[in-house]
Amino acid sequence: MRNACLDAALAELDAVGIRDYQLVRGGKHLQLRWTVAGHTLRMRNSVAITPIEYGGLQEAYDHFNKELFSGELPDVFITYQRKARSLGYFSADRFNGRLESDRTV
């Protein structure tokens, strides 16, 4: 999946003639690194990994919600699980009420 911020950073590097770069996964973010005159530099504002990893899931959910359910399904919170052979789980109202307007009595 492409990331608009990453695409913009790569375009800027290309515009100044830097085509030799590395994408490195840091602890929480992607890091964009390149070398100029023997000095390694990196993008100060690293690219957030969450939109990259979860963006495709959100796009798929939005597509099927629109095409199959006329956009009537509620928002969901999708997560990856690390447990081997996990078939998934459902937890109603676990993340409910984050916004004042969403709270129910």
C-alpha cells in the first residue's frame, strides 16, 4: 500500500537528485535514510506505520460496506493478533463511548 507522506518525501529526494535511499523499520515508524557527502541523514518526521499497516484493512472494510451493505454497517476497530492460529474474536462495546456523542446509557 502506498503512503502519501512517503511518496512526497521520495519525490523531494528525487527532485534534488538523491535516488539512493533506504526504508528502515524503526521501533514504531518507518524511517527514510539517505547519504549525502558520506553522511547518513534521515527524515526527521518518520512515517507512521499504523496507517500503512491498517490502511488496507480500512479501505477493504469501507469498500465492502459500501458495495454490499449500502454503507449501513457501523465503524469497527480492526486489530492484528499475534496468537498462532487465532480465528479472531468479537467483543461488543469494548471500545464504545470514546466520544461523548457515542455514549449510550
